[in-house]
Amino acid sequence: MNWLIDFFGDPANWSGPDGIPIRLLEHLEFSAISLLCATLIAIPLGLWIGHTGRGALFAILSANAARALPTLGLLVLIVLLMGVGTGVPVLIPLVALAVPPILVNTYEGIRGVDPDLRDAAYGMGLRGGQVLGGVLVPVALPLILLGLRIAAIQVVSTATVAAYVGLGGLGRFIIDGLATKDFPSTLGGAVLVALLALIVQLGFTLLQRVVVSPGVSRRQTVR
């Protein structure tokens, strides 16, 4: 506890380019860009696979393979190949980490919609895109948001690896603290990352309450 008081009570940690606000913004930037890129890749692909049933096995196998990739090892490899001129070397492994939960949950959400509901939509004269956007996505939304929440928490927690290759983010407090045996900084950085992950989880929980239809929520609860 004294270490945390030392870290958060030190005015030097709240100002300058190495202060908590700047490091937090860097961490959020890495995380947000990675999650956005992963979302743009995984959700359209998951919707298409879930709706058409094509390429499901390939998608699941690819997602599982991506999960097995060691994030830090991939980061070091990319840095060796590309250098550290930009944040791209950090974004690639973070995107690879975020795609699988979004893709799998989107696919499973669409595939898990009651076939009778799908048939009823077609029976009303709706076409493929209308059925997908107007019926399947709203029902699958809780699972899709779950995939996004899992991915976001994983990315926020793992973005600390940026510090291993000299980039910014909250990981700087952890890595630099370990290197200099500044344990208050190490502990403080770890607490900041944990708090940020909790805030992200809370944010997605609130988002689900706002955007998911009450009828769908009740249906999920009954199940």
C-alpha cells in the first residue's frame, strides 16, 4: 500500500511526457486502434460466415491458430523485420489477439439464432441482407458484444508489451520499474492497467444494456 501511495502521490508522475495522463492516452490509442481494426475484419467476416454457412471450419481453425500465437514473440519478430519507426509493430499482434473472440462470437451468435425465426423472416418476404440486418444481428447482438468485450479486455491488458520495444503506454511504468527496481512504479503501472480493464468491462456491460433489445435480453436470460 505504501508503494501505491508513493507512486500516485508523486506529482512528477502526473506531468510531463512520462506522466500518467500521457502514458494512459498512448495505451488507449494502441488499444482503440487495434480493437477497431480487429472489429472491421472480424465482424463482417463472422456475419458472412454465420449467415451463409460457408468457410466456417476455416474461420474457426484460423481463429484458434491466432489464439495460439505468442503476442510478445510475434511483436519481437515484427520489430526485427520492420523496425520501430511507428506503432504498427505493436498493432499487428494486438489485432491478431483481438480477432478470434470477435469472429467466433459473431459467427456463433448468427448461427445460434432460432431457425424458425429465420424462416419466418423469409416467409414475410425479407431478403438475405434484410434478414441478416433486421433479424439475425439484433438477436445475436449479446454474443457479438461479448466477443468485443473479451477482445477489448485482452487488448488493454496486453498492450503493455509495447514497452518491451521502447514504445509508450502504461507498460512503461511496469517495464522501466522492473529495470530500475522502482517497485512503486511497477506496482502502480500494474494497478492502472487492471483498473483500465475493469472500466472497459463496465463500459461494455452498460453498452449492452443500452443497445440490446429488452426482448432479446429476456430471451437470453430464459435460455
